Amino acid sequence: MYSIFETEITVRPDDIDMNNHVHYSRYLDYILMARYDQMKKDYKVSMEEFVEQGHSWVASQVNIIYKRPILLKDRVTVRTQLRSFQGAMAMVNFWIVKSDGGKVAAQGEVSYTMVSIKSGRPIRIPGEIIEKYQV
């Protein structure tokens, strides 16, 4: 089983929609912010290092289950956990948790595909990357 990592996010006024809660598209931004932060902080392989090596990640599939609204006054913690690797893909579970009360606002999974920056095509995740993610 892989570790669960956390990134705290402060809700900003521009995250709020006409229904007075965080717009559904911002949840994707929160997940992306968390993964970018956790790559450097927790996996010790920053996105910049991937780019220098000629690699990048693209989201190839996303499933979000919205459970309760996030409001302007809220702070949230995005928890992610690597679930598995398959060829060029890394599957990641996530939970967006309201800091006040600890209730899950949204949860789901994202499939990320490693691509070559040069060709734009998927490439098998190198063994040394998989090894670094074994935390």
C-alpha cells in the first residue's frame, strides 16, 4: 500500500461560483495543485525534474464524486494516494477534506499518463520513477 500525502488549500474568492460555493472545475485545480506540491515535497521528484528528463504527466481519466459544498470561509486538505502503475499510467486516489470537521467534500481517482515531451506520446514509466514513488 502506498502512502497518503496531504496538501492544504485556502479557498480564494475567485474559486466561488454563482451558487456561493466552490465551482466544480476548481476541484480539478485543487487536485493538480496538490499533486504538483506532493511530487516535490513527498516524492522528491519535482515536475521540473520530469521536464528536464523529457517526461510529463497528463490526466487521461478523472472521476470526481461531489459530496458536499466547499464555501469561501473553508480551508481544505487534498489527500492523495498512489493506487497502482500500469505501463504508462499511474492511478491516484484523492479526497478533498474540509479542514473544519474533517468531512469529505469530494473524492475520486485520476489516471495520469506519462508522456514524452518530445513526441507527445505515452511512454512506459521508467523503473527508477516507480521506485521513487514506493513511499
